[in-house]
Amino acid sequence: MIQRYPAGKGKVLSVNVLLHLKKRKIVQNFLTFPLSSPYGQPMTPSTAVAAFTAETHADREIASQPEVWRKVAAVAPSLAGLLPAHGERVAAVGCGSSWFMSMAYAGVRESAGHGETDIYAGSEFNYDRKYDRIVAISRSGTTTETVELLAKTKIPSVVITGVAGSPVTEHATESIILDFADEESVVQTRWATAVLGLLRAHNGTDLLPLADQCELALAADLGELPNVEQFSFLGRGWTIGLANEAALKTREAAQFWAEAYPAMDYRHGPMSIAQKGRCTWAFGAIDKKLEEEIIATGALYESSIWDPMVHLVKAQRVAIALAKKRGLNPDYPRGLNRSVILN
Ligand code: F1P
């Protein structure tokens, strides 16, 4: 059984409920608004009808990223001995956002010349392959696929988690607890960048200038971005993980159409989606010719000279802005809990 849904609540909207909503003239929102929070408290129709304006956990957690990255920079040297050494053959694993951060980490590590690094969604680990170390990422420490993988493998492992004593820590060889980066929102923002920040720091990136640059991303005008009707996020190398993470944020927080591709592969069909009123968003530098082709479609083209992880913060803000505009509380995505636990 999948516990993404609160038992018996929020999963199915009965005809009676629909009729009731129609009578109250709020049917416009029924497709996009979760009628129960992931914790099972029913949300009232009056909550459902209004555009969402309150400050959310996600707003605060996004805003805390410069401070959290500075903390990560401070603790990173003391954690270096727990993370893969130069030349080790590594598998990076996780689910959802934690999988996409594994993806980014693998690109960072390999391009820094620190050793081969494969990536797996927790459910897809190849137990026949030989690795020196597994790096597992799980904010909750309870995600079934990640817990089971660590329990099953005999490969030395290190887990990065937000919760001390969580099930992943019982099975991993070593645990790194980044509890100061844990979150209230179901949607991961600062957790994802804190973990990637730690792994980037371990591979030679100075996080402190990025924390300063992050202040700019937090203050930046979002312009027309929350008004477009679709996003395609692009990346190259390690930023492909960021593109996937930005698309996941947009989908889960705002129930909004978002896709992600390796930038050069975008030309192989998906670019047909680009048009006026939609946005193509590049993390990091992409091919100049491709940029011209995107602009020629009439799509809004978003790129930045900021560090791509800083640019992700802007994408997080856009996802939250979109959610609120659509009357959604981004802290509680439809059909998603803080942790996905399979029985
Ligand atoms: C990862 C995850 C997220 C998702 C939501 C629920 O869990 O599935 O990708 O956005 O936050 O959790 P974890 O293993 O990092 O706790």
C-alpha cells in the first residue's frame, strides 16, 4: 500500500462532494486544490476558493537558504572523512528531490575528476555492480526504497539525512545528520540545496560566495515567470539534476505543467512545445545556437550568470508563486506526504 495519500481521504472526490462544491460555486478549483491536507485534516471549501496569500513554511525555508548554506560551509570540513574519497567508485541514491540531488552530485564529482559516480532512484539500484561506497540522501530518513536499499546492500554506505535515529541511520555504515536543514514543508527546498551544497563543498566549491549570491536570487523580481503557461527546464552535466528538481518543484507545489531535459536533447522533439506564453529555462550555460532557436520560438527564455544552484532558488520561488496564484498551499502538495512509505 502506498501511504502517499492519507488513508481514505483526499484521494477520491465523490459525486456528492462535487455537487456540493458546484452549489457553492467553487467547482473551478476542485481539480487543483487538495481537499484534505496530507495529514488528513479536511480543508474547508472557503479555504479552497481563495487565492492563497499566507506566508508558508516553504517561503521561510526558501528564504533561509543563505544562512543554511553558510552553516553547511562551516560543518563541511569536519564531515569530509565520512564522504567518498578521491578515486572511489560511488553510487549516489535517493528518491524524488533526493534522487535529483544525487544526479547533480554525480555530475559535480565526476567533472571535478574525483571518480566514477553512478546514480540510482532508490527503487532501481543495481545490486550486481561493484561500488566502493554508496551515498544515500533522504531528508526524512524513512523513505521505503532508500531504507530497503541500505538494509539489503553490503557495500559501505553513508547516508545524509535530516533526522537523527531515523531508519536509514540504522542500516547505513555512516550517517551525516543535517538537522538544521530539515523542513516543515512537504516540498523540499533548502534540504535539497543544503545537501548538494555539502557535496559540492566536499568536491571543492566555496559555498560562502554562493550564499551571498543567493540573497540576490531571493530579492530578484520574478517578472512574467509566474504568468507563463508551461515550463521546460534544461541543464547540462550536473545541472540536469537541477532542471529535474525545478520541474518537480513546479509540478508538486503548483500542479503545473513542467518538463526537464538535457539541453541538447531538448532539440530532439521536446522543443516543439516551446511557444509564446511558455518558458524555457536553462540552468548554466547552454549552446548559443540552441539559445537562438529557443528565442526564435517566441517562448520566454530564462537564463542567468548566477551559479546554477542559486538559479534553482529562483525556480523554487516561481513554483511557490505559481502555487499561490492557483489557490494552492505549496506546503501540502496533492497526494504527497513528507515521506513516501510503502507497506
Ligand atoms: C523524498 C521525497 C521528496 C518529495 C517529498 C516527499 O524523500 O519523496 O522527493 O518531494 O518531500 O519526500 P526523502 O527520502 O528525501 O525524505
